[in-house]
Amino acid sequence: MTAWVTDSGAVRGASATDTADDQKSHRELTLLLATGCAVLLSLSAVAGHLISGRAIRPALNAMQQQEAFLADAAHDLRTPVASLRLLAETAMSDDTSRTTALERTVRLATRMGDLIDGLLTRARLTAGVATLAREPLRLDQFVEAVVDETPTDGHRITVDAEPVVVDADPDLLRRAVTNLFTNA
């Protein structure tokens, strides 16, 4: 208890305070605020992590698709590019086979263009930019037509197929059948 006394000895006022209770109450409030701030900070960190993970996922998927496309393109183009270089070197060094080498170079360049178109189509389909144009096709007749159109370099291809109807994209199926015969 505290009392205020004047010079004449009269008591002007008095106050009674219990500082132990005030200090205990202050410590409890401080502890409660610190705990609340730590909990809010933890919750905001977890929420930020979840939101950033969700936001970055499409970019990661796009990067993976791009890496897969580049790997496929490099793999599929390595052999034709080496063949093209060999044909060009042959045409430069041998005057007698220049015409034949240039004709083969043109065919190979056309095939490489078709290969690049196929890779780009596959990348568009994978990315969801393009859709398949499915329609019912007689597979046996379709394969025979593709074989008739495919240059055989003097080889003879015989098709023995049974009538079958499939739902397929004609352009993609044509590329697949053509690739099958040219690779064979």
C-alpha cells in the first residue's frame, strides 16, 4: 500500500497495488500472444507452401513435356540427319553418283519433314492443344492404299489383311503405317 502525505502530515491519498498478480497476468498475456503468433506463422507457411506447389505444377508438367519432346526429336532425327550428311558428302565427292545422291537427299529431306510434322502433332496432342479426328476406317484398304503410295526403292511389298474397321485419325494412321514400311 502506498500513501501520499503532505508537509503538514495530512494524508492526501493512498493506493494499494499487488504487483505480483499484475506481473503474472502480463506474463500469461505475453505467452498467449507469442503462441498465437507462432501458430499463425506456421499456418501461413503451410498454406503458402500448398498454394505455391499447386501454382507451379502446370509449369513443371509443361517442362517435362518439353523435355520429352526434345528427347524424342533428337532420337528420331539423329539417323536421318547422319544419312543426309552422308548423301551430301557423296554428291560432293563423286560426280557420277551426284544425281542419284541428290534424288535420295530430296526423298530423305521429305521424310525428315514428315517426321518433324509427326513430332509436332504428337506434342500438340500431348499438350492438349489438338484433338484426334477419329473416324471409322477400313484398315485393310487403308494399309493397301498407303503401301501403293510408299516408295519402295525397287522392293515389292505384299499385304495380306482381313477386312477390319477401326476408329482412327487418318493422318496419324497414315504416318504410322508409312513409318512402319519405310523402317522395315
